Amino acid sequence: MKKYAAELIGTFVLVFGGVGSAVLAGSHIGFLGVSLAFGLTLLTMAYAIGPISGCHINPAVTLGILLAKKIGAKDAIGYVIAQIIGAVVAAAIVLFIAQGTPDGYVASVSGLGANGYAAHSPGQYSLAACFVTEVILTGFLVLTVLGSTDIKAPVGFAGIPIGLVLVLIHLVGIPITNTSVNPARSIGPAIFVGGWALQQLWLFIVAPLIGAALAAIVYALIRTPDTIISVKQAERALPSEQRERGEVARA
């Protein structure tokens, strides 16, 4: 259960940090600040819980890793459930804090950072434009995760490219959809916004999952055959490093 708890906590931190920055500080830090909040949160969680669960904290990433045979179906289902719970709890707390101002905060009016298309897209982008954007940007994220945690990738650095690509993704995606690339991140706020957010939620579940599947296919086509290791294994210290740390701790 520890790996599921880690995914719940990691997703909570991602949604609280990312959506919280948009809702509570967006007018002060702008798109760049929100983009950095999401990317830095993912980067820090990769090192905090990566050795425990692999730090998927995103159902689309979990699907990509499942298709790449880096995780089993049973664990994938447990991860997705934990991720959604973490996202919903984080959105609830962000809403509670936002309502603490003298003027209050109404999620159905202000949006709580929910994702949307057409009239609910920040830039009024069409359904088709938003769908394609979410597919492509999720593909960027999942391909980066798969590549940076490959057995041939540099050890100990996976969190850096994964966090940075999420910054890039948000810089592109915020004006279009508020950036999802993560069904759990979309489900959390949508539950409290209701109405249009729930009606449009399908896109932010379907498009990221398609993008993840495409990324897994591309990864399989371009990688050279070798031993497949899990993301959790890739984000752990080498056995020799673990022994060295143990010796230092006992000294």
C-alpha cells in the first residue's frame, strides 16, 4: 500500500501546488509562474516519492508506463485510483482556502483552474484545437518519462527533464486549455466546478490517454532492445550508492 499512498500524496502535492498557484496566486505570477509551479512540483516529487512508486502522479503517465511494460495492470489500477483521490482532496482544500477571502470564491463562477474548450478555453480555442493540443502535449510528457527512466539513461537525473518538460507543456497549453495532460488533475477541480467543467471533462480524460498511448508506441519504435526496468527502479539510487549511504549512516 505504500506505493499507492505515495501516488496519492504526490498527486495531492502536484494539484495543490499547480492548481493552487493558478487559483490563489495566478494574478500575481502569471502563466510563467503557474507553469513553473507545475514543473517544479513534479520535479520535487520525482525525487521525494520516485524511489517508492516511480512518481507517476498522472493516469496518462501510468497508462504509458503500463503499455511500455514497466508496470503491471493491477498496480496501474491502484495507482489511478490513488491519483484521482489525491487530486480531488487537493482541489477541495484549494477551494476551501480560496473561500477564505472577504469576497469569497465561487468555483462555478471563477473556475478553480478547471480545464475547458471553446467558450471555456482561456483563448477561446475550438474543441478540435484543444483535443489535438492535449494529445500532443501529453505525448511529450509520457515520452520524456519513458526515455529519461530507460536503463540507458543517466542515473539520478530523470526528475529534471520530466519537471522541465512539464514547464514547457504548460507554457504552450495554459492559453489553450489551462493545460491538463493529466486526467486526475482535471477531475479534481471539475467535481467542484460542476456544470460545464463536468460536461467537458471527457476531453481531458480521452485526449491525454490517447497521447500517452501514442507516446508508448513511439518509444517502442525508437528505443533499442535492452532490459526493461520500472520507473521506480530508474529513480532509485544505485545499489552501490545505497550501501555507501548505509555505511555513512552507521558510522
